[in-house]
Amino acid sequence: MASVYYLAFQEAMHARESNFPSRDRIGEFEELRKQNRVKAKSDLSEAQYELIELDRYALSPNDGSALGYRVKVLTSFLNGTLGENPDLL
């Protein structure tokens, strides 16, 4: 995930966003991922699809498209739009 965080921070810097990702916000994202894995194990229909895909793509860390998808999911979380972007599905 280090590469994903780096690229997301780089995007935020280039866009000169005023709401720069904080350590707490990244912690919230990781906690959401953990909770989503638990949901997926008990009831897949209750889990958030984008986060399931993010974990699946994490198995291919050198794949450019997988890395791009993971950055988009993190960025959408940071922007408060996770689950609202049909392009991620």
C-alpha cells in the first residue's frame, strides 16, 4: 500500500488540494478495509465492492492498472465519494 499512498499524496499535492490526507484519515481507511473484509466473510452482499476489489488488486502490486485502481479507490475515500463512482465498478 506504500505505493498507493505515495501516488495519492502526489495527486493531492499536484492538485493543490486544501484537504490534504492526514494520518488519521489513512487510519480510517485501513479500519474500513478491515471491517469490510469481516463483512465479506460473513455476508458478501453487505461488503463494499470497491474495497473487495482493492484487496484483490493488492495481490498484483506490479500491475499498472491494479495500482491505478487502488489509487482511485483511496482517492475516492479521501474525497468522501467512495461507493458513488460507477467508473470504479
